[in-house]
Amino acid sequence: MARWYRVEGFLLALATASSIMILFLLAPIAALIIAVDPKTLEEVFITEPSLSREAWLALATTLKASATSTAILVALGVPLAYLLARVSFKGREVVEALIDVPLMIPHAVAGIMVLMAYGRRGVLGPLTAGLGVAVDDSFWGVVAAMTFVSAPIMVDTVKAGFRGVNPTLEYVARSLGASWWRAFTTVTLPLTIESLVTGGLLSWARAISEVGAILIVAYYPKTINVLIVEWFNTYGLRYAASLSLVLVALSLAVFTGIRVVARK
Amino acid sequence: MIVVEDLVVRLGGFTLRIPRLEVVKGEYLVVMGPSGVGKTVFLHTLAGFLTPSKGRILVNGVDVTRYPPERRGFAIIPQDYGLFPHMSVHDNIAYGLRVRGVSKGEARSRVLEVSRALGIEHLLSRRPGSLSSGEKQRVALARALVVEPEVLLMDEPLSNLDPRLRASARAFIKGLRFRVSFTAIHVTHDIAEAIDLGDRVAYMEGGLLVGVYSPKDFLKTPYARPYISSLEPVLKVLGAGKRRNVLGL
């Protein structure tokens, strides 16, 4: 009996800590929902053309840029994650630390770095301009800023996934006649799919949430975050809150949806 | 026939040297040696996962030293069996056939055939996670044998089994050789496996292949002594002193 009491006490402690945590997260969300005036919301997205046009455009830019950023990370970040997980080479730790730099620096600094590298007057400015992806106040600037800040999340998450797959399985597949690509797609990838989806989702979410770096690299075309900051300064909290609610609803819908699908 | 000539593999500070080794078709060669002498490195080099810095590997006269693993025709069974956890037993066994372009129907009948030979027909719809070690071992054997490899590379395939199961697994492999013809290189540090299963025993020490013997001759070498003396307490209790004299040890 004494043992059961102990277990129950432990569960109670867990439940208490969890409740505080959930309340802490829930309070700002609830506060935002309560604070939003339905009339203002309607004005922002439907009835007031000057506002709604800007709001929908910013939302579209955000979704398009964040999707492009995630696609770039899938194309370039996943191979990098696989390489770091499977191949040991001199200086791997330095490469891994470099990838994590955007996680630690202030967002504005990230923006300055991207601008100094890929901006018109940046080290690689002529190259990005030549390729038609100039970053100063352009869609590609938004994508570059988003990709820079969200890359560590994608690479680190997927790398952990690849490390969790026993390399012996790939060896066996190869010895049974599978090419490297076939072994990767039929054995490694299915066993890493959860990490890939998680990495993709988290990096996409991180890209959507970015504002500091974008403000510096590409104020235009405005993303929803830039517009929230602008409206907060121009029209006050009421209008900014209405815009913010869309982002919260979007993230809640996506994350809940993915979990429901994953469970099925 | 597999011929290994003057093979040198360097891995950090470790060097593997195989001056010469021949494995004829249908032979069961056991590679014996203490842990850390490079037995697995040797298997991985044969399989094509490691590139030797010197030497050649010939399969029926063709130099496959620079071939990628999938073109060598060597099927490996790792120590943990390496079954694909996201596939059913059937799909595990069919894997090698499917990647070779064998049709689904043909693959299915060949999987059934090999499963019958190994007595694992009833496991085909199961996932590897729900199998016992002995069952996993048979599935891994079936998966490797179904592609009819030039040689089966087995890395301590019985080490995950408890002693009782190990004895029955040895008997199973011996019996299987009567039903299915295959060539195997079996790595172990268990003398019972080497003597019981091997047509010949290759002994490695300090990264070097020191010799290839018949099981009986191997028991007479100084290399076998430490392994036999580890059995002494058992033999003593059983009063097997006479048997030891017969072996001349």
C-alpha cells in the first residue's frame, strides 16, 4: 500500500507541474482571443479593403516564403543532416557548431549577417543578383532570412533521426543488392520519417515566426509579422491583435491536424 | 570461388592483413579469433563497406575489390541480424528479390519456398520486433539465402542466443546445409561453433590471418589452447580427461 501512495504522490507532483506549465502557455493565447474585437477582425480581413488587402497579401507572402524556405531546407538540409549523422570527418564538430549559430544570436543580428553576405553590397551580393534572387527588400530576402534562422532546427532534428537508424540496416540492404539510393529510400527514410516531418514542421513554424531578421533584410514584401509590428506602431494593439489571432489559429490548426493524422 | 589476395585494410591505428584465403563453392569457412582482431573488419571489407588499401578480392576470377556492395553478390548477416523493423518478415525476406527486380508473385513463391526450408512459414506476417532471437536468426538466414548469394557473410550470428538455443541453432545450420547449398564465411570467437560448423577454420590474431586449418588440426594448434582450457572445468566434472588425450592436447 505504501508504494501505491508514493506513486500517487509522484503523479500528483507531475500533474501539478504540468498544469502550471499548460496554464502558463494557455494564458497568453486566451488573453489574445478574449482581447480581439470581432468587429475589428471583420474590418481587418473583410470589410475594410485598404486593411484587408494588405493583411491577406502579407499572409500569402508569409505562407509562400515559409513554404519555399522549408522546401529549400528539405532539399539541402536533409542531405547535410545525413552526412553529419553518417560520415565522420575532420572538423565535423566545427560544422555542427556553425549550423547552430543562428539559434544563439539575436534575430536582428541574423538579419544583419544575411544582408552582409547576400545583400546588394554583401560579399555574395553580385552572385545572388546574378541568379535573380537578390535579397534586399525582396521575396527572396524574406526566404533567406527565414531559411537562415530555421536551418539549425531542420538539420539538428533530422540528424538525430538519422543517427537513430542503425547503419547496419543500410549495409544489409546494400549487400542484398540495393543501390545506395534504394537502401536510403526503402530503409533509412521510412525509419526517419517522423523526424523529417517534425523537422519540417518545426522549421516551417520557426520560419513563420521570424520577424527580427526579416525587418532588416526585407521589410518589403511585408510578411504578416512585419505587418503586425507596423500596425502595432501605427494603429495600436487592437489591430495588431486581430492580425496576431490569425497566426495563432493557423499554428494551432496545423499542429493539431498533423498530430491527428500521425495518430491515424 | 572466392579468393582474397594480399589484402591490407587500414582503419585508424589498426591494420588488417590477409595474405591469402580461398573459399571454394559450397564451403563453410569459420573465421575464428579473439575480440578486436579484425574479424568484422574483414567481413565488412569483403562486403564492400570498407575499401582496402592494398590487395584483391576475386569472385570466380572477377576482381570485385572496387565493386559497390550491391554488385558483389555477398549477403551479410550482422550480429544483431539487421532485420528491417518497418517491414513484415515476408517483406524482409523478399527485399533482396524486389530490389533485383523480381516480380511480386515470383518473389512471394520464392519467399514461401525458403521459409518452408527454414521452418518460418508461420512468421511471414509478423514484424521483426515480435520475434524471438532464434526466429530473428532464421529470418535473417532466409533473407540472405533467398537471393542465392555467392557467399553468405555471417558476423557472430549465434552470439545473441543463449547457450541452449545456440546448440540447436548450430544443429539447424548443419541440417540446412543438407537441404540448401550455400557458401559461407562465419565469424565467431566460439570454438564450439568453429569445430561443429566449419569445413575449415581460419584463425586471426592481431589483425593478421595466421592460418587455415581443418577443425581437427585447428584443435592441435597453440591458438586453440586458450579456448579449450576455458572448457576444462566442464570437461573435468564430466571426467573427459581421456577425450582430451585422444585429441592430443
